[in-house]
Amino acid sequence: MKTDKNAPKTYYILRFMHDDALHRRGEKMLNASNELRIGHAQECDVRLPNATATEDATLAAIVPDEGGESWRLVRLSPYRQHETRVNGIAVNHVHRLADGDRISFEGQRQELQFNIRHDDLYNSQGLVMKTSMPRWIIALLVAVPVLLFAVLFFMMRNANAQLMDDILAEKVKESVFKLQADSVWLVAINDGDTVRLQSFSFSNENQTTIGTAFLTEDSMLVTARHCLEPWLNDPVAPTVSDSTELSSLPVRWAMMAETTNQTEGKETLGLVTFVSLWKDGDNEKPVARLRSTDFMMNKTRDEIIETGDFDHELYWRSILARHRRTDMTLGDIAWMQVSPHLLGLPQSIIRRATTDDAVRLLAKTGRKLYFMGFPSSQERAFEKCDDELRQLARFGSDGLPDAVIAHNGDIRPGFSGGPVMVAEGGTAIVVGVVSVVDQVSEQRKYSVPITEIER
């Protein structure tokens, strides 16, 4: 390794003490004057596996003091499941690091040993990864995969020139719809019957909620729950003054209904959304009009938090913004059994993945995924895109995936509720439902495994 005569003589080595999904025991990272971030997110300098159902996060940073002769460990994540420790003791906010300190995190097997050195080894141009292997072996390990990738790329370039086989894509397209929220009703519930108390209509100019729905070959109509309950998308709890804008009325009603039902111990108030399904290119009339209450929804993952103050009647309960916790996202799915002939459609060819399919198709990163949907920025325009599976699925004791699917893809608002598919043997197998964008790294999107219907 070349040394820079201007490189700082005081630096630190961060040594990985255990094997994990991303690192081998004994790997080292050298650093001196740069801030170093540790966490799950792609922009982190030290990446750790995300073994939770929450979104990727930056856990901590090692920050040099002025002069670059000492360093502090700064905890960045406020969540309990990301607790930062030095030598087994939890760090409250900041800890000044000493030679030999061991850094660890709640839920992580990996430990990072911090050692300070005083010599000319450090290269000031940036971070340096080292292993105990000779350099010629490292070069060979790098060159061989690159060569193989180049060969495979040219062999498969023509095969992957199109998103899906044109015939298959056209057949799938017939079973994908634009979903549009038309209105929301606040209703009183009495022995299962509902009476409208208030209603709010959406318009193209004002808060039109646009999403995607799709039909499977076993006649299941599926979408994302937040497309049917648009108040779940509002990240800020509104005020309860009379001057509140109309667009936040559904959020206010959701707060009121939840508060009333919690205090009375039974469901006496509810919200019903009326939605329309549109086919691609049909600008005249919707295929069908449905109600949110026609769908099955899993609400066991809802989380209610205290908010506001005692001056407001509804101060103490609100719906937590769903996109902030991807473990809650597993509940972002809605489905109903339908009769395709009533919608004027041929039998769908989209096959719903079984548990065995999910285990086989989601347990290997790099699997090609296909998406179809209706971007809300265009008038009922239909689009499709593709990407690869970025994160291994985890499976619970019931054999079903118990974590969201992570991917990138050119997915925008309006794709929500659309199918995530794998093309296999001329068949489109749907493995997930498009849900949310990671708020930490917008390059990563999350979808709900279709097997949540079975759960």
C-alpha cells in the first residue's frame, strides 16, 4: 500500500469481530479525518444487516474531534430496537471512544472493535478495506466475477430487452386497474347497520387518491389498504379547529372514530370509502364501483399514539403515519373475492403465489421482479417497470414471509396496490403488493408479500 506523506499519523482501525451476512470476521476499516456512519441504509459507510421488520436506518456515527486526534461515537437512531452500546453499556447520546472499545447494537450479532494507531499506514484519500488475503487473490476474486458478469450480460442482453414477453404482458395488463377514491363517509354503526353522518367528495383538482388494483386467477381483487383508507397516508395529524382544510377531513374523522371506539369499548363510528376501478384507455366510465367495506383488511398491525394536548377533545389518540415503520406496512393490503364476469373481464392469468412459491421466489436476492401500475401524474396512463429483489425475505414459524419485500424500481405514487410479479414459464406469479417508499433511502421501496392474505 502506498503511503501519503501528508496523511495523518493518528488514525483508527475498526475491526469486525464476527461473521454476518455482509462481513467476515477480521475485516478492517481504516479512517482518520472523515465522519463514518454505521447502519442499515445504503449510504452508510459501514453496512450492517437489517434483522428487523423496520425500515433501514442509520444507527450511529464516528465523528472526529477538531484536529483529528480523537473521536466520538454519536447515537443517531432514537428507537429502542437500535440501542447503541460501548463495551456492553448503552450510549445515551455521545461517547468519547478509547483504544480497545467495542461497539455493538441491539439486535446485531456484529461487534466493531475500535483501535487507535500512530504510524504512516493510513491513506488519507479515504476509507481502506483490508483483509488477511494476499492482494493477488483479492484481485482474482474481483476479476473473475466481473468477467463472468460481462459474458452473462452480453448473452442475456437480448433476452432482457423487453420487460416481459409481449403476449404475457398484454394478458396481465387486462387484469390491472386504476383505483380512484371518490368519496369518504363518516358513519354511525348500529348492530351492523351504518347511517351516514357526514361525507366528503374527492375531485380531480382536490386530493384525488389514485392507486392500482389487480385481479388474480382465483378471482381475488387485491390492492393496498391505504388506497382504500386515504387518511393513512397523511403524515401529520391535523388540528381540530373549524378552519381545517377540507382535504384533512378524513384524517379528523379517523381520529374521532378511533377515539370514540376506544373510549366506548366497541365500534360505534366508522369510515367508508367509495372507489372506482378503471381499465387502461377507458376514459368514459369505470369498470366497477366498490366500497372499502367490501374488502378484507388486516388491522391488527395498527398503532395508535398519544398526540395533541388537553385543550382538544380528540387530543389523545391519532393514527401513526404508516410509512414510518415498515413492520406496520405488512398490514397494508386489502382484498375481496369477486366474479370476473361481473366486471366484464376474461379470466385473469396472474397466479397468486402460494407459501411454497414465496419460499422459493423470495429467498434469493437478484430475482427479477415486474411491476404494473398507474402513475398518479398521468391521466389513467398505464406503465410497467422492473427491478431486482434487494433484500432476502424472512419467514415466521408459520412458514409465511414476516417481512416486507425490498426493491427499487421506477415506482411512483399511483403504483400503490399494484402487483409485484415474477415471470416463470410463461406465467405471471404475483408475490407482493406495492406499498411505500423508504423515508430514509428513497431509492428503496417496500411491498407486502401476497401471502399476508393467507396469514
